[in-house]
Amino acid sequence: MKATKTIRPLIAGVSLLIIIALLSRVFWKREVVINWNATRQTIDGFGASATGYTGTMTSTQADEFFSADKGLGLSLLRVRIIPDTVDGDCGCVANSTPYHCVTNAHSQILSGDLQVSRLAAERGVKLFAAPWSPPGEMKSSGSYCTKGAMIGNSANYSKYAADLASFPALLAANDVSIDAISVQNEPDVENNYDTCSWTVQQIHDFIPYLSSALRSSGFSGIKVAAPEESGWTFERMSAAMADRNVAADIGLILGHAYGAESPADIPAGNGRHVWQSEVSGSGNYDGSMQDALRWARSINNYLSAGANAWMYWNLDCGTLQFNHDNNMCLTDQRQNLAKRAFVLGQYAKFIRPGWQRVDVTNRGSLLVSAFKGPSGRFAIVVINESRWPVWNQKFGLNGITSRRSQVTPWLTSAAVSLTAQPPVSVGSNGTALTYSIPAKSVVTFQGQAD
């Protein structure tokens, strides 16, 4: 009896705390204010990589990934340069046999990757390219397909720059263009696949060779992108950026987010755009909404810090992909989109290249970012990581009105995927909307200012 008397007040106390928590979410919410005229960075897009493909992507699948009308609306694609023309190098990139690469005199690309590139380009996607490794003779291991360190000297720099600078012509011959070439995928990593480490000085010394080779080959408009270190660090580009003459050749700053899903800051680009160009999960496949919320938070945090683009690792984890049984792609093993893909679409479908982020005043528990596009279009992305809904959350529009049109919420949750909800009218003379944000969900409000 004594135990029962002790437990009952405890249960009552816990119940009271739950009620107070729920009431606080209903009555003590703070208005989220979208500050239309406080503009921040320009958004270049959202995307993923295509490496190792077998040439089986259909037009329907391409629409699913790249069409803003029919699918996720991804607007960036990263492809792999295979320097030189050694057939075995193509083989270690391919995910299946038989494999085939399309070549020119100095570089090659897997035929399936080229097919994905063409499908993406036809849908207006911007492409950029990255090498995973220089040719084997330029590495300490002597092999393209294994780990090693770059052997830095003028002869290697000159030949390697020519290899990379030939790649835009190879793509152009197949009706594809690229906007940038990264110096190196993860120059801080040596793992047992086609990886290569570079020193700070080697990257400094190589960049002028690559810039010169691009100009000589007739592709001076292609940006040289700073190397993509694996964990959102930029130490290996420090010497290049500190040298005014070398820094003048760098047009884009790239970094990966492994172990850094929420950045401490964005590197100072001195006018250059900064992209988060690769990250993914590990472990067994998990396409759940809980996993998706992890990536929604990461996207929000990178954009709020000032990044111009955010990309997941790979598009498709079909059965022939190296990553077919884990979390490194936007699909499951049967090429069905995971919830993380739809969450990425909550941004990519609505926030198009050239849009700008605007400031948000937000002291509540929701994660909120906002963006404006041409002709008064706007998008507000709201993330609720809690297992409780947030009822009747008010969003104020500071600097615009939307009196003549309704706002359409699009929702991804455990129950639905990137699905339009009934339109919402904007009250307070077109300056505020109220909406209940479901538990564990991402909502994008698509609107039009007067």
C-alpha cells in the first residue's frame, strides 16, 4: 500500500509535466518572422553525385530526380573524371561487368555516368566534375585503383592538368557541359579504392597548371574548384588562398560534411560561392522519416550558415551499386526514393538556382529558413523534429504582402512524401499565415507576394 501511495503522486506529477509541455507548445509559441528585405546568400542548388552507373536510368527516373514539375527538382549533379585512358581504371570505377567507358585522348567517363549526365543536362541541371585520383604513375602506390599519395613535380602537374582539361571536350562531344572542375575528391583521405592524398603545397602548386590548361583547351569559363576535403575543413587550400596570384585562379570552394553535419561556420570565400558537395549516412539502409529529419537539420544548418549549395553523396542505390545495402544513396536497393530524398526535394523543388535566402527571426523550437525568387515568389521551409505537432504556428511576412494569392504547404512526413496540402489564406492584410506543423515533418510553404 505504501508503494502504491508513493507511485500515484509520481504518476500525477509526470502527467502534469506532460500537460504543461503540451500547453507550452500551444500557448507560448513565438511568431516566426520572415524578413523579406534582409537578403543573404544566393542559392546555387541541391543535388547528388553519379558515379559507377550502368546506363539503365530511364527518363521516368530522371524526371523523378531532376524535374521540378514531376519530381525532386535536383539542380546539381557531380560526376567523376577518370584521367588518362587506361581500361582497368574504368573497370575499378564501374559497378558491374561488362563495363564500358567513353574516351578521348586524355580522359574517360563511364558510359552509364555519361547517360545520367545527359539526362540531367536535358532537364537543366548544372554539372561539375571531380577526379578521385590522378593516373597511377603519378602516385606513390603506382596504381589508380588503390590508395596512394600524389607525386608532386612539374612534369606530373603539367600532364595531369592536360588530362583534366580534356574532360570538358569529351563531355561537349556528347552534348553535356560542366561549370567547374574540382582539384581533388578528398585529398585528406587514403583508403583502399581510387584515393589520393595531396599536401597543402602540392595543391597550391597545381592550381595554376590546371587553370592554364583549361584556358589553352578553350574552356576558360570553367571554374577551378578548391579541393573537397572530407570533413568540412579547408586546410589544404590555405596556401593557395593566401597566395593572391593562385587564389585568382580559384572560382569555387567545395567541402564534404562527414562528421560535420552542422557546420561551425562557412569559410570566407571573398566573393566565391561555397558548396557542401558530399555527405551521406552509413550502416544498414534506413529510409525512415527519422533519418530524413537528420538530413533536414543538416541542410537547414548549412544554408543558415551561408552555404550556396547542399548535396547528398549518390543518387541511386540499385542492386548493382557498391552502396546498395547501406545509406549512401537517395534510394533503397530497389531504386525507391528514401524519405531523405523527399526531404531534399522539400528544398530543391521550390528553391531554384538564383534564389536568395532571407533572414528569419525565430526563437521557437522549429527550424525555419526562407527564400525569395523572381517575380515575388517565396518559399518557407519548416522542420519539426519533435514527436508533438506545433499547433497554429504563426508566420509573419515582414516586408511583403500576399493578399491576392494563397500559400500552398507541401509536406513530407512518415505518412506522405512531398505532397501538396490544401492552400492556406494569408491573413492580417496579407502579412501573416497560421498553420499547424505535424510532428516529425518538413513543411515547405510555396507562395507569391503581391
